[in-house]
Amino acid sequence: MSHMSSVNAKNLQKLADSIVKHVKHFNNSEVLCLIKLFNVLMGEQSEHRVGNGLDRGKFRSILHNTFGMTDDMIMDRVFRAFDKDNDSNVSVKEWIEGLSVFLRGTLDEKIKYCFEVYDLNGDGYISREEMFHMLKNSLIKQPTEEDPDEGIKDLVEITLKKMDHDHDSRLSYADFEKAVKEENLLLEAFGACLPDAKVYTVLNLVCHFHLMCSSAYGFKTFMNFYCLVTIFSN
């Protein structure tokens, strides 16, 4: 190993040691692998990018191509949930902390995350209007339906009846938490904001890293890839 490579490896390990202290669901070696993946993804961004993290466009591409998300509104909200400091870039620390909940979070952590995604204006409530917009985006319209908006309005009312425990015509965090704990399927009631089936994740990682493994990185890169598949499929 060259002196430069040795220095880079030490710096990466130091960064991993720092981040792992704030992450519940990844061990040190997994954090190190995710840092390396982050660096690869950063290298794929435009040379004219601004900032020190994954920009909105690259992040949305990851959500779509790797995790099967298709709803633009939801993908934008997931980006904001990861981007804790609101600087329009997801830093390596935000990336790993976000993935910790996104991939391996407890039910409580995922309830908090999903509520944050669905609270479109950040006022602490999911309003009737926000429900309407999210459901309209996520549902497939029937071509024979004369007024699909009426059907969505009816669905909003059904949802409120099921989840609005304090009957104020909006969902507080307490309402959402209680409803999801009573029926876990309501966690993504307003649109998919958690990973799609694991098989798609692993398949996309295999395709992505196959190209790297055929390059000069060789066996070492393959082992990094194997580590990443383990993380994303657990």
C-alpha cells in the first residue's frame, strides 16, 4: 500500500469511528462501506455541483433506481428528511444516519420518519389538504372515472375517521403514532417512503458494483461490494 493510500485509509477509518458513535444500527465496518459508497456516488455527480454532499438530483436518482420510489413529492420529502441542516445537500454523516433509520430503524423511528415525510409544510400536522395531494399523487387514476378527485376526497375522509383520534380534522404526531401502532400497515398510508422489496435493492447494487469490480479496483472492490449487499439486504 502506498503512503497516500495508507493516509486515505486512516482518514476514512477516523471518519467512520466518528460517525458510528451517532448511528444505532450499523457497525464500524458497515459505516466504512457506506462512506466508500457515498464517495463513489459523489464522484458520479456533475463536476459543476455546489456543496459537500449529495445534491437533490443525485439523491432522487438513488431513491428511484435503487429503492424503487416514483413519487416526486415523496422523494423530495425524503431528501428533506435526510438533509437535517437544510443546506440542500446530504452530507456523508446525514447519509449514514438517514440510512440507519431508512433501512434498519425500529418501528418508533420509522413512525417519526414517515410523519416527517408526510408533514409537507412542517407545521407538525398532516392536514386534510396534504393527505389529498399525497394520495392523488400515489394512486393510479382510472381512465373511466369522471371525477377522480371525489374518490380521493372520500378516501381522505375514511383515513381521518380511522386515524384522527382527537377528531380535529388533521393528524397530529400522536394520532399517527397511535394509528400505526394499532395497525402497522398504516405506516406508509400516504405513499411509499421506505425501501421497496430487498431483492430490488440487492439487484441494483450488484449491477452498479459489477462495473467497479471489473476495473482496476479488483478483488478489494468486490469485497466492499459484498459488504454493501449485506448492509442493504439485512
